[in-house]
Amino acid sequence: MSVAATILLETKGLSVAFGGLLALAQVDLTARAGQITALIGPNGAGKTTAVNAVSGVYRPTTGRVFFKGEDITGWKPHRIRRLGLTRTFQNLQVFQNMTVLENVMVGLHLSRTRGDRYLAPWRRSPAGGLDYEFVWAMFRLPGVGGQERRIRERAMATLEFFGLTDKADWPSSALSYGDMKRTEMARALVGEPTLVLLDEPVAGLNARETDEVAELILKTRDTGVSVLLIEHDMNMIMGISDQVIVLNYGQLIAEGTPAEMQQNPAVIAAYLGEETD
Ligand SMILES: Nc1ncnc2c1ncn2[C@@H]1O[C@H](COP(=O)(O)OP(=O)(O)O)[C@@H](O)[C@H]1O
Ligand SMILES: [Mg+2]
């Protein structure tokens, strides 16, 4: 795929400090339309921090974030979501006492509507995520939900894409861990975002499940959704990424094609250094 494709997401000098710790230092990221861009690096490199700063969970300490040519720095998560940027969480946010279908329908409500504007600050989870159960309860009220049938059909189509049709009415607590990861991806994709940020979608999965999710990510890209794939495991991304960006200790140390990254001395050193920790 051509690297001349349109830039969808761009950060310029993005930094995030936690007290004295600079988790992200002057990072310029680029993700292009129609591509799978992998953001990789050892544990603690700043990958999740970058996702949080881009999706509005954290406000960058310095630097700017541009999406679809708009400066979205400091925007609230729901506004960024409505512009077409969704995400999954490294720590799953699947709601156990809701069905699989309900978990996915919530994603559609959030994308198409005012979303977390309904949420008082004490309803937000400490991680900066949403209290989906509360959102769901709100949308069940007469006059708030609306268009219930079409929302249900759209969510069912997304479940089919993810191979979860048979489990639509299961309580999500009954799902395997792999199916919970899929449910979370389905919720991020049901609203047909322009760009989805996937934070370690295969962490904790076995080899077969990892291959299946890799296929789903390729299929997702082929439906026209661009992907920023955060992964810890360099092997998994080599087969499916168009471009790779490598972070280490909060800094961008390399970017290029998967083949280029496999040969890159700085990248090899970062991963070898980790293994000898
Ligand atoms: N909310 C936070 N408060 C303080 N330190 C944090 C917070 N989130 C992340 N960090 C620190 O920032 C660094 C980068 O973390 P993170 O972005 O989670 O890395 P990665 O996702 O690449 O493993 C780590 O040193 C981590 O301990
Ligand atoms: Mg992380």
C-alpha cells in the first residue's frame, strides 16, 4: 500500500507527563487512510498513553493532535468519537451483566448520539472510560433510545462479522476471554468509525485466537476502516501491518515497513534489552 495515502491521524510533538515521568516525549505519529499502522514497543514504552492522549482520555502536556485535518487537541472523548475515531481498551471494558448484543449496541448509541454528555463525573470510570451500564440505562428510557430496531440490526450485523451471532443473547460473563476481546472490538466498530485504535487486541489470546483476530483486523481494514494497532508482540504485527511505528521509553525510535523494522538496529536493541531485563 502506498505511503502517499491521505493522512488521517497526526500528532505533532505530543508529550504526556505524569508528575516527573515523561511517558511520551515529543512524539510525531502518523496513521494513513486505508492502512493498518502498528504502534509497537516494549512494556512501558508509552503506547497506551499515546492512545489515551489521542482519544481524549488524557489531555496532552504539550503538542497537538490532528484527525481528519482538524485540531482535536483537548477535545472530550465523545466528540472525538463522533468525528469517527473509536478505540478499545487494553483492560477490557465489557460489561458482565449485559448481553453481548447490548454491549455492542452501546457502541452505536455512543457513536451516533450525545454519548457521555449524559455522564456526571462520578459516573466515569477511574481509567477515563465510560460507565456503559449507566449509559445503557439512560438509552432504555422512552424517548431517549429511539431507532431501537435499526440499532439492533446494525449491532447484529457487526456480531456476525465477528462470528458472535450465536452468542448475541448470552450474558457477556459467559464468554471466553477471546470472545470478550471480540465483543469489545465489535463495540468499537459498530458505529463505522473512520479510524479505530486497538490497544493490544490479542494480549492473553492463544495462537489460534491470535490468528483469528489478525484476520478480523485485515477484514476490518478491507471494509474501509483504518486501524492503529497497538501491539507488544512484534511477530504478530509483521504479517498484517502496512506501516510500523516503534516507541521506546516514550520516544519514537523508528518507523517504516515491517521488513524495515525487522532490520532496524535500534528496534532490535530495544527488544533485546527488554528480554534481558
Ligand atoms: N496514569 C498514569 N499515571 C502515572 N504513570 C503512568 C500512567 N499511565 C502510564 N504511566 C507510566 O507511563 C509509562 C508508559 O506507560 P504506558 O503508556 O501504559 O506504556 P505501554 O502501553 O507502552 O506499555 C510507564 O512508565 C507507566 O508506568
Ligand atoms: Mg499499554
